[in-house]
Amino acid sequence: MKKVFFIADTHFGHKEIINFENRPFKNTEEMNEILIQNWNKTVSEKDVIFLLGDFAFGEKEEIQQYISALNGYKILIMGNHDRVYPQSWWAGAGFQEVIQYPVIYKEWFMLSHEPLYINKNMPYANIFGHVHGNPLYTDVSRQSFCVSAERTGYIPLEFEEITEKMQNAINPEVEK
């Protein structure tokens, strides 16, 4: 049975992200290797995975190697760092689908790189990345979920796990 997964901010090949975000890797080679291992242990070839932006840094051939090493039907929702190349470039590099703007998934979930404004009166929830470990953003609420790699243990998360965590999130209105 096909499953759906999410992750953001993998930053393959980006040396500085290790220092910027205190990632637990000694160098980019180790980071890339562990990200690929975690991805492929979790995602099968028949699964779908949404990469919510900031996939990789490097030349096309290098980025193509990262993409081809990863399992699944890969959909990129472009992030701020991905915009150094046009949408068609990413499709040519190996993503099965490349989307430039946020999309609505399953009639309820807005998928985006950067967090979108959501309030309790809106009929949507947002799955996003971009904020990495920034403590100003919560990991999960009833209407939002951050899938930045730092927050997922550098492992793609299954959609069912995300929705379960969102349903079980504490509603701040009720807790007051």
C-alpha cells in the first residue's frame, strides 16, 4: 500500500547548515549519507514524498545524484533556497513534480515551505518547513505541523503520523 511522507529543509550538500542549525553531523558527507539512509529506510519506491523546500545546494549533477539516491515518487514544493534554479530545472534534475507555490492537499492541508498564517476560524491546517529549530514556532498544533528536518530527527514523517499528532495536540483555547 502506498504511503505519503513529508520532510523539509534537507539542505543536501550545504556545509554551513550544520553550524547554522547545530546539526549533529561532523561534515556534509556524513549529513548527506545519514539523510539518504533515513529516507530510504522509511520511504519505499512506491511511496509518495513531499519535500517542502530547501532540498539541496550544488551543481546539477550533484543534486541529480541526491535525487536519484532517494526512494519514492518525489514532489518538491519549492523553498527560498530552491529558487536559485527555475521550476523546470528541478524537474529536469529528477523530481517527478515541482510546484512553485503552496498547494492544498486532501482538501484541508496547505503544504508550503514557509509557515502560513492560520487561525482557529480558518478551515485549513498548514504543514510547513523553513523555520528549522526556531523556538518561536511550535512543532505541532491542531492546525499546523513543522516538518523541518531538525524537528523530525532527519527522517521523513508519514502523513498518518502527522495527522494523529495534530489531532492529539493540546488546544490552547481549551487549556486556559
